[in-house]
Amino acid sequence: MLIRTPQAAASPTALAAPATTAAAPWRALFVQHLGQMPMPLCAVSTLHRTGDAVTPRVRNCVCRGLWASLPANAKNPAPRNPAIYESDLPVFTTDARMAKAGEIGLDGGGAVEAVWWAPEAGTQWRVRGTAWVLGPEVETPTGAATRAAIQKHMRRSISDRGRSAPAATAATAATGTSASSWSWSREITAHFGNLSPGMRGSFRNPPPGQPRPPRGEAGNTHPGEGLGDPVGDDHLDDPAARANFRVCVIVPDEVDQVDLSRGDDPRRWQYTYVGEDGDAPDGADVINGWAKQELWP
């Protein structure tokens, strides 16, 4: 299988300590609701700048779980990182040539708002924060700011924290599950492998938004592009597709949960990230770095 994963040139151990050591109070229910959705679609809004004008843009994206916690998929042929980290950061993927990648900022974070409607739970989730784009340069100096912004919100997973020091040392020796064995590039490749061959192949298409010639006429593809050509499991390092593939990670500042499951008693909670040592606004409780306050719907 021709899968070449770069070595971990920049591991989380070289960066700042986690900003929080425990899961956000909204995380478990949010993940549960994602799992109940037939397709975990979210509407992602960004800001589009043309000269001095700023206008909103919104599109549906598939939520790919939370960063460092990619859901298990038996059809994913990509090598996986050891399960030693977790986060509260929603993930979606995009093409570097799409407008939203530029609106977020290929070398910096951009303001976003993402909204999910979980029909079975009758709950709307709205996440506001900063999105960061991860691509081939993630483990180079160019990607340092992006790595730092994301890594400080990564923490040891519950299963990893639960081992005693001798047990953790033994497990590390046996499986290589140390922090230095965790690779940013491997995590991106795992997200690429998690897509279907046809979806992987879409990153070889001509640039999104480019005029398409009438059917039957010569196309406007360039070398390396192939409209509709799938990328198989043996070619996860396909240069044309991987050059355009990006993983977007949302670092939330605010999470809004509206529970409409009971029409006679709708409820709403707002979670604001304040850090583990942050002060709570009046009427709010701080739980694992998040100020939680109930609001009128």
C-alpha cells in the first residue's frame, strides 16, 4: 500500500500545555447528538471580503467529529495516530481552492459560526469561534501558529490519563503511544482516508467555481486534474488531490444549545470559554473552563 506519512516533525510536547485538562461540559451531549444524525451536516458561515465590503457566506459541511478523535471507520485504510489525545474542536474538510478556505485564512485563523440541527433530539447547536486550516505545511515553520492555536486545546484522552505512571510507561514502550509518536500529518491523512474514493477524487477536479464548458466540448482541466477520477486506498498520497485537501478545525469561544424537544418548555444554555482560571459572569457557573448560563430561548 503506497501510503507515506511524514515523520512527526512537530509533536504537541514541543508546544504549550493544554488550556484545559477536562472535557467541555457540552461535549458529551454534542457528540451524542452528532451520532444520532443521519448525516452530521452543519451550516458554516464565514466573512467574505471584497475590497472594503464584507458580506456573509454560508454553506453546508459534513462534520468529521472532533479533532484528534476521528470516529472509527473500518473502511478507512489510513494509518491512525495513537488514541492519546482528545479535544472539543469540531472538524470539517475542504478544498484549498474553495472560497471558504481563503475566507478562513490559509495561514491564520478566521471567524466562523457553525450550526447543527439534531432532529431526533430536537436540539440546535451553534458554535462560534476561530477556524484554522491544516494542510501539507502543517509540520513546517509556516504551520507553527496554527499548530499552537489548536494544540493548547488538546489534552490527554481519558483512557490515557486513567493509566498509572508505570502502566502508562509500559503501554508506551509496547505500542509507541507517546506524545512524540503522534503526528499532525498522519491525522490529516487519516481524515483523507476517511473519505470515499470518489470524494477523495473530487480534490483532483478543476478549481471549484471555475466556468464549466458545455458537455461534449473540450474540458479546462490541467495536468494532474481528473474530473470524477476516484482516489483508491493504495494512493492516499496522490499528489494532485493532497495538494488541495485541507482539514478545518474550529476552536470554539461560545457554544449555544437550544433544546426544543418540549414545546411547552423550550430551554437554552450558553457556554462561554473563559479558561480554567476565568471568572464567571453573574448567574453563570464555570465548569472545566466554560461559563455555563441558562438563557431564555
